Amino acid sequence: MKLYHVDAFTDQPFRGNPAAVCILDSKCPDTWMQSLAQEMNLSETAFLLKHEDGFHLRWFTPKKEVSLCGHATLATAHILWQEQYLEPEEQARFHTQSGLLIAKKKADQIEMDFPARFTVSAEEQPILTKALRVKAVSTHKAAARDDVYLIEVESEVVVRNLAPDFAALAASGLRAVIVTSRSDSSDFDFVSRYFAPGAGINEDPVTGSAHCYLAPYWEPKLNKKTLVGFQASARSGIVECEWQGERVLLRGKAVTIFKGEMVI
């Protein structure tokens, strides 16, 4: 079986969000996939298995399987074209827990068609204020679940300077918190950071699935169809996004760091 290490949402090595991509020869037990994800110790390891109409795709953190992952999907699509599993004009069709996801090459980027995710206004959460050590301008939570919050703060400087209490965030019982603001730079429309200690990831470097929330959140505020988000983690990365009703188009680049073969 082939194994790849890819940096996603970047065109530079050692930036963006790293993901492992494992091309399976046949169906493997969940426990084996979870063990490999723990061995790789990256935020996500993607497992790909050929399907008559595309590929089955699953994603595992070092601790658990997740239902949607943007950067590992981008990394997987990148490998399919780079290693000539697909021709440049072919679509990548992924059958996942979040339904059919389609990726295609678009100019020098890869475009992924993902489900849109929405937020609703929520009361300020004192436990989040304390854990994030920041005052929220507005507080929202995921419309479809109670364990994901989106916090808008005053400025990009506030986003960049965040130093959360991760133990307190983990103890809050929340799966993830997205912190965002308008960008101070003309190169980007908004900035964000993503914290998910509840999923075993203190801070994710660049989070495609978070932009499924961020695109519908910022589009009416900024009155722009195509938005460019900058995730201001230590590694940083760029996600171009476009909200289209029940879907969000995510665009980005990726760089292969190494590739090898499994010997077990």
C-alpha cells in the first residue's frame, strides 16, 4: 500500500496543514486504520479505497474517526492527479460519511464541493471567554450541533495573538471553536484559527471544514461572492471559498513532502 505525506492549503513545503494519505489495496479493519493514524500523529490521516464510481474516503485523527475533513481531502485529490490515478480532466469522486464529495482541478488550484454548514446566534459562553482569554464581538454556534462554536473578535491582531487555555477548552466539553475576524490585509477577506482539543487537536493549522461555516458566515457581512480566508496558525494557510446555498466550494493548493510503501 502507498503512503504519502502532503502539506495542504499551501504551495510551500512545511506550511499549511499536513495530512497522511494511505491508498488501500483492500478493506482494512477500523482498528488498523486508527492505529496507523496514531502512528502518523498528524491531525488527519486519509484512507482511500477504489470504488466503482470513484473512491471510498475516510479520515482519522490520532484519536478518532471524523465525518468531514477538508485538508485531507485536498491532499488526497492532489495525490490522485500527481500520481496519475486520475487524468487531469477527470473529477475525483469521494464517497464519505458526509455524502458524495467532488474535487476537480481548476487552474493551479484544486476545487472541492463540500456541504455548507451554518451557525446561529448564541449567548456568550463564560467558559469560552475564560479559556480563550478574549472578549467576543459576537458568539455563534453550529446550527446542527451544540459542540461547535464560532466566535468573532474585534480584529486580526486579536486572532493572531490568541493563547488559549487548552485544558480549559478540553474541559468545556466542546468539540471545536472557530475564532475569526475581518482581515487587516487587502490580500484576504477574513482570518481565523481553529481549536479542537475535544477531538484531540489543540490547534489545527488550516481547516477546510471550518470554512464550510466561515463562508456562509462572512459572505453576507462582506457582500462578496468569492472569499479568501487566511488561517493564522503558526504554519498558516490560504483557503478560497464560495458559498452556494447548501454547498461551499473550497479551493487550495498542496505540496507532497514524501511518499513510500507500507511494509506491514
